[in-house]
Amino acid sequence: MTPHEPTLTTYFARHIEWSRKTFGAEARTKGLTNHIRKELLEIEREPRDLSEWVDVIILAMDGFWLHGGKAEDLMPALMSKQEKNMARTWADPRTLSEGDPIEHDRSGDPPTTSEPKRP
């Protein structure tokens, strides 16, 4: 890496500053997820257009900081999630159709319990 090449943290800090000035600091969860869905449709039409994949990454990064993440939190969060995913057992993609998501084996996950909603 050259001295002038940004790290992920410096890139993201700059992006947060620009995004805050340009779009504000409201969470905009619904707007962000709707925008991601729009970008995913564009990816389905042109999967080799790498700029569309980058649009999804940028929108996800906006969601990350707007919901409490800081620039210096992103790399540790990515590394932690990657370690978790690498430790999981995944379905064999050869047994799935191209349109099926490849899920991890959830049989070892603790059961989820949800408290009944009170009126």
C-alpha cells in the first residue's frame, strides 16, 4: 500500500462525513433497504457491472454507521463475522439450483425463543 492509498477505515471515515452532509444522520432504514433492493434488481440485470455491487456495499456501509457503527468498527466487525462464517458448516452448492441461497447448517444453533407480545 502506498502512503497516499486510503485504508478501509480512512475511506469509511471520509464516506461517513460526506454521507452525513449529503443525506443527514437519520437511520433511514426503510429507504436504505428499498435502495438496496433496487440495486439488487440492477445486479440481476447486469451481474458483471461491478459498480452495481459497489453501490450495495456503499449502501450497507451507510446502514452500518447510521445504526451505530463507527469507521474504526467496520474492519473488526467484518473480521468477526468472517471468522463466524468460516467456522460454520455450509450446504454443498452442487446440490442446489443457481437461484437457491447457500445457507449454513443451523442444527447446532441455540433455539430462538420469542416472548409473546403483550397487548
